[in-house]
Amino acid sequence: QVKLVETGGGFVQPGESLRLSCAASGFTFSNYDMSWYRRASGKERELVAYITTDGRRTNYADSVKGRFTISRDNAKNTLYLQMNSLKPEDAAIYFCFADSLPPYDYWGQGTQVTVSS
């Protein structure tokens, strides 16, 4: 059974940090490029960050460049998103995504990030 379980979300004040984790199971994690997406209230889902299978190449949305860092540990089947200098506009549900052609692409259930003073 394929599972992607995000953890690490929460309530923080502007300028603070959070680290999201996404634990993968039921598929060969190291064979998948991985991404973090987010969906803010009333907005479309957007791609936040992307990482290749070996972690050597990453890409970020302009809105998070320099503040967020995506990484992975293939030995632990885990994807991470380090989020620094959080802003109110970063508040959203964050999802991890295992990138492949359907039906072999997978989504997690999401974790809520709230940024407010």
C-alpha cells in the first residue's frame, strides 16, 4: 500500500521556521522525483519545490527562493522541506508528491502551515 505522510506543520509567527517531512512507503522512493505543493485558502494549488531522484537538482517557486530548501534522504524514504523566514502568504496546506505518470503518481494527505502574528 502506497503512503505519503506529511508531518511538521503547525502555527508559527512571521519570520519563524518550520521543517516539513514526508515519509514514503509502498513504492521505490529513490526512483521518484519528488515535489512539495501547497494550496492556500481560496487559491489554486501551486508547486513550491522539486527535487530529482538523487537530490542533485532542485527547483523552487520564485516566492520561496532563498527561504525554503527541499531535500531528501533516500535511505530513510523521506522528503523534507525546510522553511525559513516564513511569511503570512506562506500559510497553506502543504502536500508532497511522488512524480510519475498516472496511475503511478502519488499524493500525501497534506499538513497545515499557519503563519500569523
